[in-house]
Amino acid sequence: MRETLSDTRPVAPADAPPAHPVARGLTTAGAMRVMMRMAERAMIRASDAHQVRGNTARLLASGTEAFRAWLTAIEHAERYVHLENYILRDDRIGRTFREALCERARAGVKVRVLYDWIGCWATPRRFWKPFRDAGVELRAFARPSLSDPLNLIRRDHRKVVAVDGGWASVSGMCIGDEWAGDPEAGIPAWRDTGVEFRGPVAAVIDRAFCKTWRVAGGRLPQDEIPDPAHVQPVGNVAVRVVEGEPGRSRIYRLSQFVAVGVERRLWITDPYFVLPPAMTEALASAARDGVDVRVLVPAYNNWPIVGGMSRAGYRPLLDAGVRLFEWEGPMIHAKTAVADGFWARVGSSNLNLASLLGNWELDVAVTDLNFAAEMEALFLRDIESSVEVTLVSSARVPGMGIRERRAVERVMAERPAQAQESATRVAAREARQRSFRGTEVSRYLGRLARAASVLARALVGQRTIGREDTGWVSVWGVILLAVAAVGFVFPRVAAFPLSLLALVLGIATFVRVVTRDRDGPEG
């Protein structure tokens, strides 16, 4: 006799509503199918994105590989090119892209370039003139304005190239020499990850560009807004395009869902790893439940302040059993995750609140065994150039080399098994020596940022102040007392910043009131 779930259910109260007719005869196998449908609905609701099937996906494991793919796609564009990136630099690789895009525009192809105003603050105005001369349409995202003074904190952080509605690429790479390196000068490239697609999902990615282009004030003709239903399937890869928008927290919710549901392993690479508390708990819970949770971050961050804040969050993860690795190369800028050997994420979202809640981001979640296997292999290769960090009980550990770096953690030491340096790790460290390493001032700021993060969490009762943090947290105590003293002695000086902020917000309020009828709907 076939067993049904109703055989093992507790007796319902007399006043309970009658069971649904489908549920009354639900078999165990049927229940599993229902659970799978529930999981898929949860992913759809978390990400606001359905899976798109019928695609091919190719992993782009370096800036050199990605730029070659992008330039080839641009060169073969027949109708239009849509490029959206946080940074376009006026350097060798930036000028290479400028020439390629201008050549297509001169050939009659419609070319649209969307860049972030803050991201390109260091790009000189003269860099953009050849674009306009060639007929390329340019838009800067979120320029400062009196009506939106706080818009400066909501940036377009996406990295997208879309061509003719049937090809698209998503990555974490900006367009600059950092991601390309300079082999002739012996300067290595940053490590980053992207992916290129052919098939219906390319049209979905392209439509995401259309939305941010519209937010930036542009309008596209209908023949540049592709319909995924009209793109022929070319493979069997399923992809979910997660469009990050301010306040929507889509990739945040999806990442939490994956973390709480993963069964065997979850491997994450992130350059600016400053987890919100809920995400910290999701990873810690998975590790406590026996999941192999590994996180790879840069040892030497190009933003030392963020690197310091990242290290402030190590302790609760390490306590829970999460394994943390620091990459010894120049900079690892990839934003990826791979779970249980079949699900993988690539995109622009960093695991911090600014990226998860504040910015316009774009990520793709790929469900494919072959692609996930490539992602896992790439992660393991990166681990070979990394050092695992662990908590130890004191500031002095006999026989172990304490890791002295920017924002030094005196509770971190290399494992004894790592005492014999691997060739890949040595090569990564040598490569780092030839790259930009920042200034001594930036390193001290990084240490202060770490201490500030630790202090903030300690004051709200989320953690204790460890021995490794007492020195720099004490520096913050001195700073806060000094600020308080200045406020008491010179109250006008202390009041000036608050008055200036109130003035700007007051003007913005009335600008908004006056222009309310002229504002169009966003997005």
C-alpha cells in the first residue's frame, strides 16, 4: 500500500478548516515536488526574477579574457551596442574601448554608453569628446542636483555589455588598466570574474540596461528593446537575472535564501566584504550546520578603509566555523558565489549594505552543473594563492608567524600546514609587490575603520572587543572625547555641520515641491 503524508500528520483540531482535496492524497514524492515548486517560488519572490532557459554561458576568469570578448562582440555589432559601467578610465584600455565604440558608431551602429558620475569623477572631460564627435550617445548616471542631494549615495554600479539583443556579458570588471594589467611593464592585472551569454537571457540583460538608461533620462527606440521571446534558444543553461535597485534588496534576499538552504558547500569571493548582521548569521548558521562555507577576500584591499571594516567582521564567522581566506595577489575584485556544485552567481554586487541596498547592481544566477564546476575549479585555484586565517587565543603564538599587514589582526595566524610556502602563493605575493599598494595614510585609515566597526558592534551588544582591537578602539575613544571637548568649548563650530546639512535638505525640499509636476516616473 502506498504511504501518503496524511498517514503521519497529527490529528487536526475539530474547528480546523477542511484539508485541500489535493493535500489529502499527497504522496511523499508529490510532497517533494511541491517543496521544489515552493523553493522556486521563493527564489522568484526573493529576486523578482524568473529563470530564463535556452542559453549558453562562458566563464570569463580575467580582465584580459573579458575585454577580449567584449571588444570582439562590439566589433561584430550590426544594429546597436549598449555599454553600462561604473568606471571608464582615460588610460590604455579605456581608450581601446573608446576607439572600438566610436568605430562602430561611425559605421552606422547605434552606440549608447552609460557611466556613473561618481565612478568616473577622475576621468577628464576631454575623454568624452571623441565619443560625441563619432555619434555615440553618452549619459552620466545621477549627477548631483539640488532636488536630489542624497542621490549621491545611490550609484549605478553595474557592469554590462549588450549587443544586438542576442549577446550580453555581466561582470564585476570596470574598464581600466587595473583589470587589464600591463605585461610590458610587468604590472599584473587584478583578478576578476565575468560571464558572457548567448540566447534569450541576453535580451533580458539588455532590457535591464534599458531601465537604467531611462532612469538616467534617456529613451530608447523600440527596436533597441529586445523581446526575449523572439530570441532563439541556443543552449540548455538556465539563468536568473537579478536587477539590483535601491531599496529592493533583491540579491540580498536571494543570497540569504541560498545561504539558509545550501546543503553541502557554499564558496564566496568578495572584495568589499562588510556583511550586514542578517547575512553574517545566515553564513554562520550554515557553517554550524556542517556546510562547508568558505569566503575569499583580498589581503591587500585597494580601499584599505573597507578592508579594515571587513576584518572587523571575521570573528563571529570564524567562531561559527566559516573558513576565511585572504588572497595574496595584487587585488581580487570578483563578486561570485557557488553553491552545492550546481548554482552560481556572478555580477557587480558586493556583500555590503551600500551594494545590497543602495546601488543599482546587476547579477546573474546560473543553474548549470558544468558552469558551477568551472566556478568551483576557479575558486580552488584562487585558494592556492591565498592564506587561510584562524583565530588564536593570544597575541603571541610560539612557532607561528603572526600576519602583520594593513589593519593587523594579532589573533590571526597561518595554519602550521601552510608553513611551507606554495609556489602559487609566492608568485602572487611577488605580483602584489609590482602593483599599487596604497599609501601609509590609507593603511592607518583602514585600521581606524576596522576599529570603528568593532566599536559600533560592541556598543549595540553584538560582539565583545577582542584583544587584537583594544589599541585602535582606544584611539577612537580619544577621538570621541576630543570631539566632545571641542563641542563644549566651541559650540558654534560643532553646530555648523548640522546647520549646513539642514540648509541643503531644506532647499532640496522646496525644489522638490516646486518641481513635483515636472518630475516623471522613475524607472
